[in-house]
Amino acid sequence: MRNIAIFASGSGTNCENIINYFADSCEVNIAVVICNKADAKVLERADRLGVDSVVITKHQFADKDYVLSVLSNYGIEVIVLAGFLLMVPDYLIEAYPRRIINLHPALLPKFGGNGMYGHFVHEAVKKAGETETGMTVHYVTNVCDGGEIIAQFSCKLSPSDTVEDIAEKEHQLEMAHFPQVIEQFVSTL
């Protein structure tokens, strides 16, 4: 059984989907949800689903010993970023080499890097007149959205799609594929 921490910053729809997917798993245990915002809806979702959560503020993330002790207390072996909006500190990347993965709401290397998250990504996709969009799961490194790609899934776009349509199409890919990518990733460890 692999203990996973999900790092999230927002509403937590992906987090909830992942928790539900692994609810009866013999291979994966979602041990804790880590959030950097005390008022984020993801904390309510974790609580409702019976998963512990810990708020670690941006300031607290600077305290290597504190963060590593929280993860150690839960026996964390893998970290999954699901809408986590802080840069992962180097000490975490060193402590969990090739054990931190991120979901990015575009087909990297397009539309990645600093400032490319959430609606900013979908707006950029629309502005560029892309004919497809998608999601990328990649290893986390100290280069924002620069880690090796693990998996990508795409969908077609039409010229009439709004930014909201693009966001919804991409979100459906996340719901359909992210838990399976996590499952496959964990099975290789």
C-alpha cells in the first residue's frame, strides 16, 4: 500500500475524484490532503470523504523540517499535485525524487510555465486559436512545468468554443484520466 499526499489549493474537484477512485484500493491510500489556503473548498471535500487534511501556508512551506515531518507522520511515499498553485520547494523535490507528479491543464510544452494555471491557460489556448487542448501529467522538477511528461490526453476544439468551453472539455479529460495515470504511476514504484 502506497501512501499518497494530494496537494491542492482550490475547490478540489480533482482531489475528490482521486479520493473516490482509490476508496477501495489495496494499492493506494490517500493519506492526507495538504492545502496552502485555510478557506479552500478542498478541505471540506477531504473532511466529507474522511481524509485527513493539513493546512500549510506559503510561509510555512519555507520550513523544511516542519513540512517533511508532516509528510513523514503520514508515511508519504508519493505526492500528487492537483490544482496546487505554489511552486514546490527544492527540498521536497530532493526528498521525493521522481515521486512528485503534477497535472497541468494543457498539452505541454505549450502553455506552461510561470503564470500559466487555471483560466490563464484556457485563455491562452483560445487566443492562440488552437484546434485541440488537453492535459499533461508530468514529474515535478525545479523548472515550472518542465519535468518529464508521464502522460497526455487531448480533445478537439472548435472555433466557436469559448474559454469556458475549453476549460470544461479539459476538465472532463482530468476527471476521466488523472486517477488512472496515478494508479499506473504508483504501480511502477
